[in-house]
Amino acid sequence: MINNYEELANLIFPDVKDIEYYEEKYPNRNGAVVTRFAPSPTGSVHIGSLFVALLDEKIAKQTDGVFITRIEDTDQKREVENGVEGILKALRDFEIIHDEGMISENSEKGNYGPYKQSLRKEIYQAYAKDLIAKRLAYPCFCTPEELNQMREKQEKAKIRPGYYGVWATWREKPLDEVVRKIENGDPYIIRLKSPGREDRKIKHHDLIKGNIDFPENDQDIVIIKADGLPTYHFAHAVDDHLMRVTHVIRGDEWLSSIPLHLQLFQILGFKAPKYAHIAPIMKEEDGGKRKLSKRKDPEAAVEYYAKEGIPHEAVKEYLLNIANSNFENWRKANKEAKMEEFELQLNKMGVSGALFDMVKLLDISKTVISRFTAEKVYDEAIKWAGSYDQKTKELLEKDKDYTLEVLRIERGNQKPRKDISKWSDIRENIIYMYDNEFYKIEGHDEFQKINDKESIKKILKLYIEKYFDINDDKQAWFDKIKDVSEELGYAREVKEFKQNPEKYPGHVGDVSTVIRIALTGRTNTPDMYEIMQVLGKDSVIERLNRFIDKL
């Protein structure tokens, strides 16, 4: 005979531990800032999720706090194969490192686990049991058909839908009726007994959005499903409390859940974390804006950046640029600093969604790659090509020492080359440096100021026969290009041409462009002196002579 709600709680959950056991097992962290990245293994990782993880890591690390990765897998119908590994791989690929949490599908690190919700079933049931004993939660035996009928009645009467107030039919059922249903084996769920009223307001301060008023939650939400697993709402409250999370950073699609989540913390007797709701990353379409979508936009999935070969450092710098508008100026003032030195401030994040800008990302990527050593460029490009481009891998590996010389051109100085924005571009950007490949290329960039064949021939022949010397230093080399210009009637200095443009058919820059195109097929390349030094005397002369023969 069940006489009270403590006995009802024992009937429903006879074998779970008391909540005091978990409160002692997971002690407070002595004031440390604790953040958590809590994805569901339901598909490929969205760039927005990576953004959240980056912010979680940044806020924790810059305060000497703790960053947790927790897998929220209670919705097991939506879970995909290798979903957990996909999440962890994305974190590894972008070098976002958590202090605690899952490190593989079945292993973890840290003392506040398990870090996978499906392994925490007894913990949630312990807290649900405590709520039932205190008459703050109750079993509900409504069938799906009954709930549908209720919703239809509400819609027909133009009443707000949901399970609340007079519509919460099992909230105050007699204890003996509840017990009889349980003993009969009727399926049921556990609902929260909400003390809220929609006509009352709560005040909330969001770390990004600022002060917001909400109606209280009055819905008796499900906290434990028929399979014994918790709903997201209940699980996240229990987990954030026991893992001692202090700051929850998440997408602003969760903002409307604040009244419910704060209510859950209050009813459970927990201190609520501070919430920061970030706006989604947006994309322009047909004159409007929409959320970046994995279904429509390849750049929405983090795998895209690996396939394109955009370095993870560039993606992270771009995301920090989205996060805080002052990051760009900080980077300009601290070109060589590690991005970890930048202090992120949540209250400086925009309240509306930033537009995804691929041009900006690739521009940042060029700058990031320009700071890499030739060895790092080589290693990263080989690593990428090994997975995505065998031809590029073969090109880079054929003569590693020579390739490193190519990559050292205009690198490591005050104004390093910025011609590579992603590893998928690297072949196109250096292929002209390899004689066998260069001679296969058909056509070349158009000549500019000096474009008639006879003038081009005269410049190239005079340069080869009289002025080219591979042993010249850079100043002597450029002086000789000026000598070629002067001897053929072009302005020796650009400023001379600008002062008397009618006096000259062109200037030294136009002459050097002729040599550059003949040598590389391109009008824009890194430093031509360094290119010649790497190509060597024989290659330079052969290239220029072949070009003359083609004219």
C-alpha cells in the first residue's frame, strides 16, 4: 500500500541512489569558470557549433578555468553512426582542446563524468525521484492520442496549446489511481509540476543580449521519457549543476527556453549558470538574410574547410573576428602574437547575426599562411594533398628541397607573400616554378603597356645578352633592368615617366612585367629576383629564349 509521495518515488525508481551521493561525488570547483560544449551526435558538425566550442574554450582558458565536452545523446533515434567521433575529430582538427569530457567514442577524461548523457540515466532518475517525493514532479499516463485530442481542442478554442493548468490532467490525480496505473504496467512519463504563471514576468540578464523580460513558464514539461531517459531540458540542468558549469554559451534559438531552464534550476535547488546566447551566422540570399545551412551551404559543415585546405588557424581567427569586432585591430597591432593572447569579451559580441564572408575568410587565411615557415607550408600542404589531391602531393614530393626553396620565396620578411589562401590553391600558385610543368602550360597572361612582339623581343634579347647575371645581388639585378629600360628608350624610373608620359613608351615597371610574363607566364608573382635565384641560370635563359622563339 502506497501512502505518500516518497513511497511513490520509491515505487517508480526503487534502485537509484540519493541525490546527496552525487552532490558529494561532484564537489564545487572553488570558483573556477567552467564552460561546456554539449553537441548531439546527430550529423556533421556545423560551423556554428565549432564557433560555440571556440568561445567555450577561449572563455575557460583565459580565466584558467575548465572547458568540458559533453555528448548529449538522449535523443537516440536521431543519432548517426560515428557521430561522437565526428564531433571529436572536428575539435582535434581545429585544435580546440577540452580539459574534461569524451576523448573517443567510449573513453573520457575528468572526474565529473560520465560525459555522455546516455550513461547518466541513474543520475537523472535520482533527481527526478527527489522531485516526485517533494510533489514537484509526477507520472503522466496521457497517450499520444489523448494529447493530440487535447491539442485539437485548444486550437479549435484558440487557446494556447500545451500541458498546463486545467489541461494538465494528471497533475492532481489521486495517489491510489496513479499507483494502480503503475502496477498495471501502463506506460507513463514524468512531468515537472510547474509553479509558473504566464501572466507573471521574469527578468533575465544575458551576457550578450543584456536584460530581457520573459513570461514565466507554466508548462508541465516532460523530464523523463517513457524509455527512462531524460529530455534535453532536464538533463542539461542536472549535468550543468553537477559538472559545476558557470557559463553556458549557446545559439540564440535557445533564448526562448530561458524561462523553463531557470525554473528547472530553481525547482531543483541549483544555482543557475550565466547564459550567453550568440546570434547565428547568416548568409545573404535574394536580397535578404538567412541562417547558414548545412543543407544549402557547403561552408556550413566543418568538413568543407578540411577539403578546401583552409588552415584551422585561419578559420579560428575569422570566427574570433566575428565574435569581437576589436579582434581585427588587435591582430594588426600584434601580428606575431598567438590568437590565444587575445582577450575575448562576451559583452562585446553583436546581438544580430554576422554575415558569413568567404572573401574575408580567405583574406585572413592568406595572412595566416604568410606567417608560416616554408617547412610548415610544405608539411601542411602535403598532409592536405595526401587526402584530397594526389597530383599536388606528387608535385611537392618529387624534389622536396627544391619545393622548400620555392616556398621560401618572399617568406619570413616584413612583407611576406600572400598568394596562397588555401592548400587547394597551392599547385596553381607554384606550378610555374617547375620546368616540366611550366612548359606544358599553354598561353600566358596578356602583356600590358608593352605588348607588340618586336618590342618584347628586343627587351628579352638585350636582357639575356647583356645584362642577366645570376650572381648579381638584388640591387645590382634591379639596376640592370633599369639599364635595359634606359637603353631601349623607356623611363628608368616610374616617377620620370609620370612627369613626362609623352616622352616615353613605358617605364622600368613595364619592362620588368615583360620579363616576368616571359619567365613565369604571369603578371602577378612573388619577388622576381628570388624566383630567378631559385630557378637558376640555365632555366631562366632557356625560358626566355623559348618565349622569344614562340613570338
